[in-house]
Amino acid sequence: MAVAFVFPGQGSQKVGMGRLFHDAVPESRAVFEEADGALGFPLSRLCFEGPEAQLQLTANTQPAILATSVAAAGALAARGIRPDWVAGHSLGEYSALVTAGVLSLRDAVVAVRRRGEYMQEAVPVGEGAMAAILALDLAAIEQACREAAQGQVVSPANINSPGQVVIAGHAAAVDRASELCKKAGAKRAIRLPVSAPFHCALMMPAQARLARDLARLSFAEATVPVVNNVDATVVRSPDSCRGGLVRQVSGTVRWQESVERLVREGVSTFVEVGPGTVLSGLVKKIDPRVRVLSVEEPASLEATVTALQERRTA
């Protein structure tokens, strides 16, 4: 029974996340203390108390989700539960790499804060947009994006599951593509409340800046295999792990392919580790045969530990 830990990206944040782990699990508390020290400000207080408007800023959201996810993984490790595989959705790949021993928490939390700053600064607020396209096949969405571009940028940003693709680019082009997708038969096209158009060519300036930062960090060989989200391939070496983090800034998040790859590698149980249960829903849509568990607070930790122990003794 192979178990994969999967880690959420931006969009899972909420005030209060991680507090129960911080208060109940010493290993989780140590994660938040280390993140606070690395950043030089109380990230933990922002996670636990807000204000929400500050938590929603991407430069704060990204390290907050990372710290909360790693704290949850620390709680699992304290109970003797470790993954056979790891993967993360967008930002979540940093949590996966920390869990796999590739990056230190200190380096990762500083890197993702800068990642958030660079992404926000790459495109002035209001010029970019993202939209979720529901119930339309990928080929039709790609065609709509090509027709809608008209010299601007619009392309698939997140291929999340069958019937759910997010597009990103210039705001006007995203709106044009959304209308074309609806005409082509999409059930819905929903503008997302995001501050920047992530995972498209408009992020190239952010990618170049982050690449310089990541080149200065120490990456280690992964202790467990990682499926990166920009290629949906298995990576373990320091260079391949670093390269995936660089290219995913402007590249498409291939989450559906990543989950399918994990299943082909023998993973039968997925544990979503961190705030929210968005990935749990996506995984079940991608492959209804697999078992999906989640850990975002102590109650779900106990339920997941029990389920995994029962599976191993069955």
C-alpha cells in the first residue's frame, strides 16, 4: 500500500489555520517558531488571528500555507506516519520538498515569501485575471485561448481534473476566452478572486527573479520520490527539484497528470496535508478508485492515523 502526501497551494488559506496543531503538537509548534524566526515577523500570529486582508496578500499567503502544511506533516511524522511519495499543487510543491528533505523549512519559507512578492509585482493589479472553466475538454479550452489571445496572453494555468481547468493571462483575453468556452459548451466560466495571473507567460519576470534566489539555496537529494507539477514526472535530484520550482512559475500546473502518474506508480492512498480539502475532491474526480484522507487539524489527524494503521494491519 503506497501512500502519497499531497500538499495544497494558494486558495486554501483561512484565518485560524494551523492553530490547533500549534497548540497541541510540539513538532508542529516548532515549525511555526522556525518560520517566524526565518521571516523576522510573527507569521504564526497572522495565520491564527489575521487580519484576513493581510493573510490574503500573496506574499503572506504563500509562507502561511507552507508553514501550516509542514506543521501538519510534522504532526503525522510524530505519530510515525511518513509518505512513500510526495507531490504538491503549485505552491504546495515547496511543502512536498521540505517533507522530502530537499529544502530546509527556513530556506523554503523565505523563498515562497519572495515568490509571492515577485508574482504580485510581475503584473499590475487589474491587468491580469484567472478563470475556472468547468465541464469542457482541454482541447476546446486551448482552442478558445488561441482564438481569444489577439496579441495578448491567455492559456491553461491549472489542469486540475477532468472537467476543471483554470486559465490565466491578460484580463481582457481571459474574458474573451471565457465567453468562447461557454459558447463551446462549458457549463460555467468563473472569474477567480486572485491578485495576479499565476502560471502563465506574464509570470516570466517573476520566474527570472526567483531562479536567481533558488540558485543560491542548498537542495538535497529527495528522501522519497517527488512528482513535480509542471511536468508530472518523478524527480529526486537537487537540480531536477530546483528546475521544477523555477519552471512552474510560468508553466501550467499539471495536477491531473501528476495524480495519474502517482497511481501508475502504485499509490493507492492519498493524504492531503495542510489547510482545506480541495485536493481531496480533485483526486477523487481524477481516480475514484483510490482512497483519499486529509489532515488539517488534530481531529482529522487522528482519523487518518487510525485509517492508515488499519490498512497496514489488514
